[in-house]
Amino acid sequence: MAEHIEASNDVTVTLPRIVERIPTVVVDDAHVIYRVHKGAAGGTSPVAALKRIVSRTSAPNIREVHAVKGVSFTAYRGEAIGLIGSNGSGKSTLLRAIAGLLPVNRGAVYTQGQPSLLGVNAALLNDLPGERNVTLGCLAMGMQPADVARLAPEIIEFSGINERGDFASLPMRTYSSGMAARLRFSIAAAKKHDVLLIDEALATGDKGFRKRSEQRVRELREDAGTVFLVSHQLSSVRDTCERTIWLESGVLRMDGPTDEVLRAYEDFSNKK
């Protein structure tokens, strides 16, 4: 789009239209460090514990993991951003920090509104049927009861859990992991989000569900939201995201157009 301005001497000057980019997530030199218990090895006696208190040393069976190391980037409204990297590279840890579920030890994370984290382990109640979980999940996201009643059949249809029987009326514990993950995504995607964080959910299900979920991500972007997608399925990232961030060993290796970043990541993976 461009704007036309009538200048003197009957000359028309065309100026480019400036599109405002609105930040939704700012990650500023973020470090996330957490402690891992290696097991009850030696040194757990009261005497050993007293010695550690006196000497101010930590227990030998606890080690620190520096999962995210000085990561900085800004995400903008309307973007879908892929997050890729090898196993243990810090992708899920970074998502949890953006969602406010993990504190940053140094640096800062700023977000617009409350980001919503959707992971394959998102909490649903196993003893309740899927249709009841749809209702509770939507209410927990702040939807009005009338909207929940209207959207619930669409959510169940979108998830595909009834394609091989009336699973919506059965307890969640009878579902496969893929069915449960599809239902979680369908519930979360029924609402507009300022920032939606998706951890591996699009990797579940058949080709038809992946196409539906990828289309839904595009719709969420068009509704002025920002979507982050963590996936080992590079095809999902390529089809869904125009920008990709590559983490390796907690360090931001590359941030740019998806095709360029995936090409560099695939070259790196092939050389390992």
C-alpha cells in the first residue's frame, strides 16, 4: 500500500505506507538455570549435611543446568515463529520462560497480556469425558458459557476424536496420547490469543489434522496474535511459520526467514 500526496507544480509524489509493528514478546539477554537431582548418592548423612552448611557448598547429587544462555529477540503481532534445535537445546525451557512458568536468572522477558502455553502434557482431567474437558478448558480460558455451548461441538469435530466412535463421551484415560494431544490443541485454538505457545502439538495426528491445525495457526495470526511453534517436524514449521529461531545448546544460533534457517539447520544436522 502507498499514499499519494499532491505536490507543487501538479507533481504527484508516492510515499510508502509505514506499517506499525507491535511487539508482543521481548526476550532480553535471558538466562535460565535450573537444578537437577542426580539421585541419592553419597554425602546425605547428617554429618555431611552439616559440613556443607559450614563450608557453604552444595550437595554432591545436585547439578546446575544452564538451559538458556543469553537469548535475545523480539516477536511482533501477526507473526508465526518456529523454534527448532536438537534435543536438549532449550526450546521447551524458553517457551516455559515466555509463559511465565519458569523464572529467568538473568535478563528479562516482557510479554503483552498472558501468553498461553499449549503442550502435549497440558493438564486435562483423565477421569472426565472429553466433552466435559472441552467445557472446563474453555471456561478456564475465560469464555462465556453461551460461547462454550456453541463452540464445543466444533472443537470436538476439529479434534477428530469421534472419527472412530463416540470417544467424546468416554473418559480421557481411554484416549491414545495422540487423541489427547489433538483435543488439547483444539481447545486452546478455539480462543483468540495475544501469544500462543505450541509445544509439539502439531506433530500428532494424521495428515488431515495437521492440515487443519496449520490452517488454524494461520487464522490465529490473522487475528493479530503471535504464535510460537516448537516442533521436530520441520515440514510443519516450513508450512506454518515465516520466521524461525534456531537454538543449540541454549544459544541462539540463527533468527530469520524460515527457509534460510531450516536450510542452515539441516546442513548442521547432516554434518553431525
